[in-house]
Amino acid sequence: MSIFDRPELKVQKDRRICRATDMRIAKYTRRGMVLSLFAFLIAAFIGDMRLEAPRLLLTLGIGLVVLTLVRGYYVFRFDHLYGSGPNRWRNRYFLFSIIGSAWWGLTLFYFVYLMGFAPETHFLWIYSVIFCSSVTSVFSPYHRFLTWFTATSLLPAALMALFSGMILGTIYGTLTLAFIWLTAHQGRRESENYWERLSAMQELQQRASSLAAARKHSEAAVELTNEFIANIGQEFRSQLSDSLGALALLEAEPLSSRQKEWVELAKAASSQQLKLVDNVGLFTRVARKDIRLRQGPFNLVKTVEKSFKFAARAAHGQDLEFNFQIDDSLPVMVTGDNRKTAQLIRNLVDSATGIAQRGELWGEVSYNPITTVEGQLSITLMDDGRGEILPDESELFGAFSRMDTTQVTTGLGLSIAKGLAEAMGGYLQLHSTPDGNRYQVVIKYSTEQNQRTYLTPDRRLQDTEVLLIHQKGLFISGLVQVLRSFGMDVKSLRWCEGCECEVQQLLRQAVERNQLVMMAPAMGDSTLFNSITPFFEKTYGEEGKESRLVCLGGFGQKSEFSHLQHLMPSALYLGRPVTRKELHDALVGLLFGGVKRSCRRVITGGADLPRHYSLLLVEESRPHQWVTEEMLQALGYQVDIAANTDDALARLLEGHYDLVLVDCQQNTDHSAQIIEMLRRWEAEHRPDDRLPIVALTSTTEEQFEGRCLAAGMDDYLTKPLSKDLLRETLARWLGSA
């Protein structure tokens, strides 16, 4: 009925919410009906109503019981009746509840009318007020029903008492009328608050559902994008592998200088494209925090040196001076992810190179032990302030944010470096001042208990006097520190305009005392060569004189040193950056004729007759076949090609092969089937001789390598194939070809 229930909000029409509200009313009503029957019985038992009007009392009791049973039918069979029609249940229940409350009001009216304010009347009146106040919070969602229920229960008796002419009746009637009005007002307020709260909750739930659906859709879109990037990246890598492999083979052919320049240009462009493809794929994994670390022992010093040397090529390509220094306390062997460490360093240096653009970049590497088994590797890069100033991190850390540099997507490399550092338990910090930019990466590693000795300085270098003549550079202090760590006595002199006489005088004294002289010219500056060369021409007028001269030259300065080397054949040129071990061995070789070795490997007489190994290449793509075959033949191996697995098994039956190279695509199941067939053939025909199988793939996903090895591969190579890495891998399994 609309007079009891008039939905005004959308939430009041929600069946699920109304069911919870109505179920609460039904549960509370069960207790109320039982209590009302007990209250009536107590009033009838303690009072004189049963003597004054027994028939009326009996009639009131029977009516109360009948109405209680009718209401109980709707209350106790709530689940069954409500499911067939919520509105019908609610309207009928409200109707019979109002009839029941009116009957209770009639009962209270007759008690007041016949018995006055006897004890039983007080008891029923107080119970009615308490009961109506207790159901206010339960019935308040339907405030109209609450008003009707309270009014029909108390209003007849209140009016009777008010007009009885008794002071006590007037008090009771007035207070009861006030209670009815306050209950109606409170019920209306609570009803508004109740439905508004549910409406707000429903809106929040809908918004949360929308956000969850949007998130699910976004995650699906991201997953689809990542899958697309991975697949398209593999296709790009596959095509670029052919291009770079063909260019590497073409580079070995006799070409004119102009043709060599074209080949170098094509190689540089293809390498940049390959780097971008790899970085985009790696960035997608960093963005979704899908970085899987492979924990294993590796040579930390070798990895850092190799990564810095590799990254220095890009810096030299844009005429940027790049040098680094590794602290003596750096442990050689640690436990961590070797590949991720190299990727982090290269991305960090590439980004710093792109931001610096010109001038000098200096790197420092140190290790800080945290416990006896764990430590932090700190990598710091600094430029000399002649490049760009770093923007805010919010602008710089982005997938394709970039500055006005020749470097493509500067922010991409920094984002990758930051993600990798955080995945390895560290962080990346950037700091920019007018004096230069500073990048610091901290990574955690577990220190291996059994350490190797990276370098034991030759004792013969101790107290060797060195005259170091340099121009400028952040690396000079590090170079002096390295020389002094060898035990050498270093005198450092900075060359400047107007000091030619002082330099030549010190050079003359050094030559007379047969001291070691080291030159460190600034990259792209020939003034130091122009100042020192005339002195050596005058001192060593005849060619072929022995000297103790070492030049630590920058990129492109070897040709400028060629005149001095022609004049003094024993003079040594080392291109920067140079590692501590390279510098040590070069100095020992120049001063003492070689490095002392603690042991000698006995070489048999047949060692000069290498074995000709035969390889089987399983590759479907014709371009990949040509490139890989030419590269293997250039390394001295005999190669047969199989286009598919059946052809490979037939060739394995016909001839003896020492190693099999298998092209593995991103489809792991297909690759696993190939390996399974090869291993099954091996178990049947060569059970006592395991055949090494090396996977060749274009994908760079970390988990793919693990799946290949789990499928039965022995080793793993990523395309485009590097001639040096291919030689190293094959030599590891076969020896020298």
C-alpha cells in the first residue's frame, strides 16, 4: 500500500537491498509478537480485568492471538512468501501489522477506560511505549508505516487519558502524544539517512565495479599490448639479425674505404634499432613489474668492466669522454643476476651520455658490505656540467620522454635502469647542479664466500717513478689513485698554455733518469701532442730508440700518436677507458717485458693440430641459414643445414656431428617438441654420448631461456649472433676449432 511504502529513491527499488531490510524487520518482529503475548497475559493475571469484564478480556485475548498467528505466518514463512512477491509480502505484512497494532491500542484503551490507572494499566502503557521506541530503528526505513504503527498502538489510550479529567491521565496523554510526534519525526530522519547511506554505498559499489571492470579491461589491453610488443619485437629482432649478420660478413670482404663507411653506417643504424626494440620490450616488463631475476654466482668485476667498455662506444660515437674507476674493495664473485646488472649499467650510461651530449662522463664503482654475506654495489656517474641540466623526475622518468639530444628516448633508459635497480633491492637517484649531473644506482648482492683474486700488483712496480702529464679531466684523480695502488711514485703535472718550458724541463729530467712518462691528452685536443712531440723529435733524432712512454689517449687520438710511436717503437698507446688490470699488465709489459705467471700449462705436441668439428644447424629461414652458416664457417667449423626436424634426424643417422644448433621461436611447445625428438633419437642411437644442443632465438624474455634449458637445451644464444660470443660458446662445448 502506498500509504505505508512510497519509494522515492532508486535504491528503495533495489530488490537485494529491500530484502535485507525486510528480513531484519521480520526477524525482530518474531521476538516482539511473543513478548506482546506475554505482556498481555501478565496484565490479565495481575489485574482485576478478568473479574470486571471477563468476556471482553477473552475477546481481546483471542483477537490478539489470531492477529499474532496471521502476522507470524508472514514472518516465519518469510523466505517462501518473499520470493514470490516482495511488494505483496510487504503490503500484506504492513496491513496486518497495523491491524494488530490497532487491536493492541484498543486493548490498552479498554484497560484505561475500565480499570483506570491501575497497576496493570501502568504496566501495559509502559510496555507499549518501550516496545514502540525499540522498534523505531527497525521500522524507520519505512517511516510512514512506523508512524501508523505507533499512532494506532498509543493514540486511542492517550486521547482517553487526556480527556479523563485526571491529572495523571493528562500527564500520560500529553507525554504519549509527544512521544508519537517525536517517534514519527525521528523515524523520518532515520529513514532519510538510512536510504541515503545505502544509496551512497550502492553508488560506491557501482563505481568500484566500474573501476574493477575498467581495470580488468585495462589489464587485458596491457596484456594484449605486451604480447603484441613481444611478438613484433621478435619479428624485428629476426629481421635485424639477418641485416646485422649480413653486414658482419660483408665487413670481412675486401671493400673500399667509402664502402666500409656505408657498412659502418648501416651497422650503427641497425644496432640502434635493435637496442630500441630490446629496450621497449624490457620497459613493458619493468612497467608491469615482471622482472624475473636469475640468482647465480658471477664475476662482478668482469661484468662491470665489460658493460662500461661496451657503453663507452656510444659515448665515443658522439665525441664524449667516458672513463671509470672500480674500487679495489669490490668483491670479484657475488650472487645475483649477471645479465640484469649489465642491462642496468648500459641503460644508465646510454641515458647519461645522451643527456651530457659533450664534455666528459666519469663513473665510480664501490662496494659497501652490509653483513658478512650481503653488500651494496654503488655505481655513480658524473658529468662535467657542459651538457643539459636534468629536468624533474616526473618529466624524465617516462617511456618515451626525451630531451633535445641525439639519444633516442632518454627517459626510456632511465626508467629501465630505475626499474631494474628496484627489482634488485636498490634504487636510482638523480641530482643536478650547475656543476653537473649525478646519477647513483645502488644494488644489493650476496657476497660469495670463496673469492677470487682480481689483481695482485706486481711488486716490481713498487717505487717506480711516474711523470704524468695531462690536460684536464675528471678521470685524472682516479688514474693517479690507481697508479699509487700499484705502489708507484706518481708526479702529476697539468699542461696549460705558457708552461711548455716547464713541461720540457721535467721531461728532460725524466728521460735522463729513465723514468716512466705517461700522457693523458684531452679528447679532441691536439695541443699536448703539438707541445711534446718536438721535444721527443729533438731527443730521439734517430728512429728505433727505446723509451718509456705511455699514452692514455681518448677516442680518435691513436692516429695523432702514430708519429711518436714511429719515432719510438717501444712507446705504448692505450685507448681510454682502460681497466685497472689492462693498465697494470701494460705497464709491467713495457717496463719488465711481461707479467709473471704463477703456473704454466703444459701443451702437448699435438696441440697445434686442432680438430675440425662438424656442426648441424636446424633452421627453417633461408636468410638465417646463410648468415649463420657463413659465420660458423668463418670460425673454422664444418656446417650442415637441416630445414626441419625430420631432415635433422635423417642427417644425424648419416653422419657424426659434434654439436647441434637449433632455431627456437617464442613458441616454447614447438621448440620443446624439437628437443624431445632429438633427445629421443640420442637415447636410441647414442645413449652414452650426450650431444650438445645450443638454442638460437630472437626473443629476449628471461623466462624463455629457462624454458629452453628445461626442455633439454645445453646452452642459449640470442640473435643477432655475435661472432665473439658464438666463438666463446662453441669453444666452451667443443674446444678450439
